[in-house]
Amino acid sequence: MDFSFVSGNPALDLAATVGSRRDKPVDTLLTPADLERWVADCHELPDHVTVDAPALGTTVSLREAIYQLALDRVLDRPFDPASVEIVNNAAAGPALTIRLSDTGVHMSGDMTAVLSHIARAGIAVLADSRACLKECGRTGCTRIYLDRSRGARRTWCGMEECGNRVKAAAYRARKRASADG
């Protein structure tokens, strides 16, 4: 399973580890090993973190709280207080250790620090009134992403996963319509 990091924020990318939330939810973080791979694949997090079952449970709670708050923001409604508490508690944890070297930036920390970093990233985007959060325009995709495009005209979470599917379906529909007509 390859993870996708197109939301523009690690907290939103974590929330997107459940796809098709309204139709047939697909959870890609079922085991501690799945979460270890997700953390390693996320360029804003350390390469090697050990995850146990309780850490996976805490991560899933944070993920669902972030999704709820992002959806609240997209739908322009007040934040869910229980979700705010979960995110704030996670953000109060220790910070990742970040070091600069000639080869780049190196991060380290345990899973608690990773969750703290993710929660802080979520708080930063959710609290930014200028941040344009949107839900993907492809039917069935429930990913919420940060639209940084000129004029905030981005429609899909990402071209590779959703944009190409929508464009291909539209092309096939036009071909069928011209063949029928």
C-alpha cells in the first residue's frame, strides 16, 4: 500500500488515511506496521519510529479528531469540542528533535513527538482564516486538502489519484455521447 501525501499538511494527510468515508470507508492504518510505514513515508516526519498497539489507537483518535475539525472548517460550522480537546492534548506533547547538517534536515523523536508535531500542524492550518480548505471534487473521495493554487481554483485532492479519474470519465462520457448521437 502506497500512501498519498497531497493534502498540503501532514495532519490533513493523516486524516486522509481513511478513504471514501461516506460510502465504503477504507482504512489504511490497520496495524502498527502500517502506521510506521506512513510516518516513514511522510517527508515532514522522522524516518524510523516504533509504533505499538496503544500508539496506533491514539493516532486513530487524533486522525478522526483532525478530520472532524477539518470538515467543520470546510462546512463553516463551529469546531466539535471533543475533537478540539483531543488535538490540543496531542499538541501539548514533546517536540521532534530537528537537526541541520550538510546533508539536510534530520528529525528524530518517538511516536508521542510525531503525534504532537501532527497536531500542531493541524492547529496551524485549522486556525489560519486565510487557509483555503476544500474537500476533493471527485465523487466518493472525502480527502480534505489545503488549496494553495492561484485563485483557489484547485478541484481535486491530487491529479494522480482523482483528477485523472474525473478527466478520464468525462472523456469516456463525451466519446459515448458522440457515438450515440
